[in-house]
Amino acid sequence: AQSVTQLGSHVSVSEGALVLLRCNYSSSVPPYLFWYVQYPNQGLQLLLKYTTGATLVKGINGFEAEFKKSETSFHLTKPSAHMSDAAEYFCAGGSARQLTFGSGTQLTVLP
Amino acid sequence: DAGVIQSPRHEVTEMGQEVTLRCKPISGHNSLFWYRQTMMRGLELLIYFNNNVPIDDSGMPEDRFSAKMPNASFSTLKIQPSEPRDSAVYFCASSLASGGRLSYEQYFGPGTRLTVT
């Protein structure tokens, strides 16, 4: 069964610093992987997705993620954090018939 | 496009009462999903529909929960009778998915915050 693990329920970075949110998945077949962002009192919004092809995926708001099959990872990065990036981030993964969300990582950006 | 529309945004009810949550998916989307989000359990997929037909309801917690999709533009999630442990934020999402696959981008509504006292 597909499972998605997000390491660190809370991450704090300074404004302008690198953002790194970790996600690992388990799967016996090539997965579909997503990163979603949730702002307070709102629904989830897709940041980026990996299905096939290029392993480095660029998304909205300057975020990107790299699919590393050997490490079963799909970590989310952004070179320079902005105050507006403060939100909860969810990694999700699965196959055509199963989709699992990670437990979420709350990102705090310090001035 | 107006996005996924959910109503009500907030619902407070007493234990034992019936609760009905409503969702209007994005026009043209053929898959609809109901999720529940709590601090303890995170985001859980309850049920999803493809072309108005329920595909997988294995996430529905118990018989008190039921969902319908009478047409492509409307779905309901009903809880009867409601219990305090049902308190959560319920999200509806839709996607344009080939064959009902889950590998496509989902668009989420703003959610309904349900409080059962």
C-alpha cells in the first residue's frame, strides 16, 4: 500500500533563507506525487506535481521538487523564503487508484 | 471559473441531528472527492465519484455517513445522526480525470467547518 511520510510537522526558516520540506513515499510502482499548500481557513491548492518525465518539477510561487527514485523522496524546496509562504504544506502520492496525503508540515517564516 | 463551491462554510449542530454538506464541483470536471481533516487524523479521503458514480467509499467511517451525487454539478455528504467526534473540516474537491484515476490534479473547495456539540 502506498504511504507518504513528511518529516517534521513544523519547520521554521528566516525570510530569505532556503526552504526545504521533506517527503518520502513507499511504493512498489512508479508513483504520482504532488505538493499542496493550505493557507489558514482555505482549501488545498496544488503547488506542483510529478507524473512522468523530468524529475525536477517546477511549481508556482518559486517552489520546485525533485523526484529521486533511489531515495524514494520528493522534497520541496524554494531558494528564498517569503513571509507569504507561511502555510501548511502537504505531500501526496499514489497510483491511479489510490491517493494518500502526508500529515502536513507547518512552515513558519521568521522576519 | 468560480472554483469548487461548498456550503455551508460553518455548521454548528447538536449531537443526534442530521447534517448535510453540499458541494458544487468545477464545471466540466468528472471526478468529485470528499475529504475530512482533523488535527488527530490529518486529511482523509472519505469517498470519490467518477461520472457521478461512487468508485471507492472505503474511507467512509461508518453507516452514519452517506454521500450522493445526483448529477454532475452537485453532491451531498450527509451525517445522520451526528456525533461530537464528527467535528472536523470537510473538503470537497474535483478533478478532470481520465477513467476516474487519482493521478490528476484536484481542486479543493474552501471547506465546511462542522462542530457537533
